[in-house]
Amino acid sequence: MVVSGEQHGLRTLSTRSLWFLVLSGCATGVSWFAYFRALQLGPASRVAPIDKLSLAFTLVFAIVFLGETMTWRLVAGVVLMVAGALLTIA
């Protein structure tokens, strides 16, 4: 943004949006610390598949709380992701 001269748009963000950005950054940092700690405690072959299950949870939350549409392809993709993660862990 700074290189292309578009940083002026930051001034138009509401206080609420800025708080969400700050909280999102904090949550991301905590998530990375937890991930690295999990890698210290267990093998990457088991930690990484569990981490990838977060995408499935995100999709479920988007459907339940944000009202996103659920298609057969989306359901099939989530089922395959969860099955693949569980097969990798087992």
C-alpha cells in the first residue's frame, strides 16, 4: 500500500474496523505461537493435518453464522479434507 501510494485509505476506516484489524492480528499471532508450540510437542506429520482442519471449521462457521450457501461441491470438498486429515493422522 505504501509503495503504490494507497495508504491514505486507512484514514477512512472506522474505529470499529480498526479494532477488528488489531484483534485479528493478535489472534493470528497467538495462533502461530500455538502452532509452533504444537510442532515442538509432536511430529509435523500429525500437527499439520490438525491445523488444516481449521479450514473445514471456517467453512462450517461461514454457513451457520454468515448464511453462505452450501453446494454439493462445498460439502464434498469439506468431507474430503476432513477424511484426508484423519487418514494422515491415523
